[in-house]
Amino acid sequence: MCGALRSADAGRKAVLMGWVNRRRDLGSLIFIDLRDRTGLTQIVVNKELNPAVHQKAELLRNEYVIAVIGTVKQRDPETFNKNIPTGEIELVVGELRILNDAKQPPFLPSDTVLPHEEMRLKYRYIDLRRDAMQFNIEMRHKVSKAIRDYLSAQGFFEIETPFMTRSTPEGARDYLVPSRVQPGSFYALPQSPQMFKQILMISGFDKYYQIVRCFRDEDLRADRQPEFTQIDLEMTYPQPESVWAVVEGFLQAAFRAAGHEILGQPSDEKKVQDVDDILNSRTRTEFLRMSYDEAIRRYGNDKPDLRLPPIVDVREGLSPEEVDELAMKFRMRKELPIQLIRIPKAGDISGTERRTIGTYGAYQHVGGPNFVQLMTDPRRFGKDLPAVSEKVVKFAEVDPQDLWLLAGALNKPEIAAVMDQSLQHFCEKCGFLRLDLAQKYAEKHGAFKKTGDSAMDYRFLWVTDFPMFEWDKDERRWNPAHHPFTSLHEEDMAKLEANIDSVRDPKSPLGEIRALAYDVVLNGTELGSGSIRIHRQDIQRKIFQALGMTDEEARARFGFFMEALEYGTPPHGGIALGLDRIVMILAGAESLREVIPFPKTARAVDLMVDAPTPVSDAQLRELGITVKKS
Ligand code: ASP
């Protein structure tokens, strides 16, 4: 291969095949950088030694595919190329065969300036020849393999599930496939193998996984693709911790494959469980854990980025009188948190800049300023309320170098009346502001820069106890926050029963019911979600009822599944993680398109094959479909 030869091979004969990466014609000498996926080797064609080959080499152009036979020659030290591993040798050609010529490509794999992304996607086969893409795709292979090896060693079977199936309830729009044999009927491409993997537990496979494509017709963002790959798994008799231990194990293997040690070496001590652990089949895990409620309160979102300090509710460090004083001074509602947001080492900004805080970014977009009241001038705060300000600074452990501000809910009754000033909404807006500031001052705090210490660079977290239901503003109804097969906390069962017919009531205590659902989060990005499932048919029926489905509707959509639950279903649970996202992070790539060989654009178009396309009338007729022209 073109990356293989070293000084030790000098004098040996070698055959190389590959692409002409670059050709330099110095008259009597022609140099060719020959490329394959392993690297480059310099090929030399000498007119005096071999005039016939030299003549042939003059025909070569970029991206021609050639085979050469030659002798490996040690280069003179002053001509070493330190940038490539084969840089100390070259191959002196004896024979050259042109296996194929190439048109002048729209861009070259060796170009240092990237062409427009549309061009890269249209000529993806050329784009994929680039070093960076070869690296990413190799990384993807290594990561998937490490995960497969780990899970197989843990006793998981990789089992395939159908792509042509029926709608699964992950909450997105389905991609449909029309049936020719039964005109008017459609398969849906799976949004996930959720029901199948649960059925596999009912079928006795105990531990299942699959690295599997999922299809969701959603509005696309930079980190979404209409088809994407999940590491999907399910197991029987788990506590949440048993699922977490498996995930931590395969993530450790995946990160190791990419050269990062994210956990300490597992010591023997950790392997020994105490009796309680065994009885409760609790497995020890290492990632930090945080409840959903705490995440919302302290980070303002359900995927906290732990690389920057949490938000502090300063009321907790003040007496009631001081809270009154503070709230009054800045017209903040004292019933809701008064949040101190702190960005380390970003303190030295001008007064003008300080005044623009809150006028940019996602915080604006989510309507933050509509009812969040900001105090962005600590100096004025210190002058106006010296005692309170001193206490606040101490309580929140603010350093003089830090940029910090207070955010409270604007205390205006007329606003409180029209705005949803719930704790959750308020905290979320503060969370957006925190992230906006973190982005804006990234250079100053440096917390997003890699240090080389993987334990610091990759901050993992389990977010637990998600709500079971979430209010859908557009549909004006409660929907499952995860999916309807998620178990709830046993203690919340009574609440479910008492409110089983309140799917249209935004104030329903359904919103307080907690699920045995969890997310794994890395540096503020959600890597995956899972849950312990409902394994009893009666409870499953109640959930469908709470979601406003009649028995008939539930039977029509999930009949086969409801029936399966009746035939001896073991307790089970699992999770699914986004493989594309994990590889993207490991490859240090900016977009999922950099780690998916043949991705789609933001408009869900494959520019290389040009899909989707209209189909012939004959095909439509066969399917019994008429397209309405708008
Ligand atoms: N099917 C779920 C999802 O795709 C994951 C799970 O619950 O295992 O989000």
C-alpha cells in the first residue's frame, strides 16, 4: 500500500497501485505522489534510466489510476519529507501501467481549500478520497467495531429488524412506502426498532443490540439527518444502572478506539459488588448523575454542559429580608429563582458590551427578554446594595475575573398574567442566556478547548427521572416525553390513575409524573435516550388512555404489541445512542455530514444520486397513486 514503505525497505522491489495525487515534471525527472487510503509514496521516473516509462509518465494527470513496479530507494537526508511517514524513501520506477485515466475533477482530493459543500456532495466520490474524509470513515468503522466487540463480549446478540414495517411512535413524521400488492396501504420506515426490540425481549433473547438505520421525516438541522444510525439495545430484568453500565462500557471501548481514555482503568475493587448491590442488581457506574429537575434548575436545560459552572439561585444564600431588598431593587419576582449566571475569566468587558448582554443569540429567540429581568452591572449592584452584593458574590463563589449577572423574572403583574412564568420556562430562558454567553466568550474561558486530558475534555452525565408527559402547545395536549412504552415511577402511579382523563388540560398533574427514563449527555449534547419499559399490559393500557387513545385506537395502532405483552413479558429496558453524533465528536467534525458517507442536505436531498425524484406514470399506476400537482 502507498503508506507502507520505510527506510528498512530500501533496495526491495515493490508494486504500488493508486491515484496520481500530484505530478511534478522536472524535465528528465518526473515525480508522482501516489495515493491510496493508507497514504502517499513518492514515485520517481528517470528519463535516462527508462525513456519508455518516462514517455508514458508524461501522459499522467491528476487522479489517473496507475500501477508501478520499482525499487525502493533511501532518499538523501536533505530531501526527506517529514510530513509523511514514507518521507524517507521513494520508489524508482521500472514499469508503469496506466490502469485508468481521469477527467479533470471539479476539485482535487489534495486541494487545501475546500470547495462549496454542494459541490462536495454532488461529487461525493471525489470528496471521500480526501484525507479528512478517509480519516472520518475509518474512525466510524473503528468505533462501530469496538462497540460491536464490546457488546458481543457482554452477551448481546446483534439481531436485525425490518425496515418495511408500521409506524412507530417516536413522535416524528414517518417515511412511507406504498404497497403495490395492496394498493392504498403503506409500510412505514421505522423511526426506531422500539417495538421490535421489546418483542425480542418477549421472545427470550435477553440481550439485543443493533447498529441500525432509523428514519424520521423531521425539519432538519445541522445535527440531524432524515436517516441516521443508532446503537440500539435492550435487555431483560434491568435496573436503570444495568443499562448505564453497558453504555459506559461501550462508550469507553468506542472512545478508546479513537485514542481517548474516558474512565479510569476499571480496578478489581470496582468489580466486587456488595450484597445489596447484587440483591438489587445495582451495578456501579461512573458517569455523574443528575435528575431532570436539577438539570433544569441549575443548567436551564436537560443536557447540561458541565464544562462551565452551573447557575446559582442566590436566594438560597440570602435572608428573606435580603431577598426582598434585592427583588425590589431590580424589579424581579422573588417567588421565582434569582439566578446568578457566571462565565469564568470573561470579566473584562466594556460597559457598552455589558449593556448588550441579552440582546443576541438563542436567548432572544426564545423570548427571554420578554419577561427576564437582567442585572448586568455588578459594580452598580455593589454600590446600591453593598451588603447583599457581598453575600451574593461569596455565596456563588464568584471570582473577580468572572463575568456574571443576575437574571430574575420581571415583576410586572400584567406580564405575569400573559406569560408562562412557570419555574421551568424561566429556568430554560436562563439556560439559553448561559449558553449564549458561553459561546460568545469561548475564547476567554477556554473551557471548550481540548486539554488532552480525556476525563476533562469529555464530561459525561446521566440525566435521570425525566417527566413522563410533556405539554404540546401546538396540539394542545399531553404527549409522551419519551415514547408511550416508558415506565413511570411506581410512586407516581396513583397520580396517573387520578388524572387519566386530563390529556387536554395544560394544568393537569400528568406533568408531574416522573418516568424511569434517562439520557446520556456529553458536553451539552444528548447522545442517547432510553428507559425501563412497561411490561404489564394493564399499565400500558392506562398510558394509552392517559394519552387520550380509546381502547379501539390503541388496538388499531399497537394491537400486535398489546397482545404480545399478554404472553409472559419479562421486565425489560434499554436505550439508543446516535452513532453519527458520537463519531462526529470523536472526529472533531462540525457536522454529521462529515461522518456519514452519503448524507443528505438540509432539504433532505441526496445531491449525488439526485434523490428524491418524480417517478414514471407507469410506476405510479402500478401503486394506485395519483400525484396532485399544486
Ligand atoms: N427508541 C428510543 C429512541 O429512539 C430509544 C429507547 O427508548 O431505547 O429514542
